[in-house]
Amino acid sequence: MPAYDGTNYPGPWQIRIFYTTPFNLVNYEHVLRCNVDVDTDPGPGSDFADYDLVSRAGLYYDADSWTDALAAAMQTFLNAVCSIDYAELWKYDGISNNAAYQSSMTLGLNGTNGTAVAADSQAIMSFRSVNGGHGFMEVLHSSFSPGQKTGYTGAPSDVQDFMDLVTDLQSPALARDGGYLFSPLNWLPGSSEKLFKDRFR
């Protein structure tokens, strides 16, 4: 992995999970992104299972198993009308914002939350990295209404489960400072200004 130069770049590899959230008769396409590192590059076009992700424990976690686990943890955030469609793996060029597509896999899941999609909702989770920085993941158009920022212990149990997965010793999830995400910090159920503008302007 290239040395961290002080700039918060994505990568060195990234899993992108694409999901669809119908709201007010409009289908919105969103992407959840998770930075990871690959042990040995099998080459573009290889199966997801051929990419071994390096975990914080130093163990290997095949990319399809990790992606399945992350997508399953997302399901409880989303109403049943929402779908988690497919995932892609992208490789970044050194320490830069340039990425090249490598592989994809079908997910074909639906949300499992019985609460309706919350208008313009932006469910953000923050984490601490082993390098001292922060990492964030968000799920848009979730079933969580906007509310107060709380610490990890005040978050709903399914949110805690998601954060536990991301910060587990065997998790390959990285912050943009290059460090593994190891500590869950805050739960921020808010509203997305972009989704609001898309809906009204």
C-alpha cells in the first residue's frame, strides 16, 4: 500500500455497493463505499472471490464474503421496497482519486425494515482509524428519521451491529488515512441536502 502523504485519498481498493430506494414514485440510485486493500491482484475481470482482502488481523477475507456481509448488514436500514442490487470492486492508482473497474457481483437483496423510507434521510456512521483519523459510511433513504447525534452506545441495535461488523478485528475496512477502522464513534441520523434539492428543484 502506498505511504500516506497527508491527503485523504480513497482506496487503495474500494468496494461499491449499489442500491435503489423508491420514494414518491421515483427510483433513486445510491452507492455505499468501503475502502479495502487486496493481498494479491488476480487481474481485472477476475471473480470477486479471487480477490483476497487483508483484514486488521492480517487474515484474508475473500471479497465476495465481505461484500455479502456488508450488504446483509445494510438490509435492516432499508424498507422492503428498497433493493441492494450489485457490487463493484475498483482499484485506485497509487495515492490518487483515479480508479479503474476490476470486478462485479450480483447481490439481489431487499431491505428488511418495516418502517417506510424516510424523506431525504442520510444515516451516517463515524469511526476512528488506527492511524488516528476518522472514517464514515452512510446509507441514504433509510428508514431512520432525522434525529440527534448520539454515540455508538445510544444507536439502534442494528446500527450497532453494522458498526461492529466494520470495526471487527477481521474487518478489511479502511479509512482514507490508510488505517483500519477499529472503533465505532457516532450515529448521525440526519437529512441530505442533495436529496432534498433533487426532490424539490
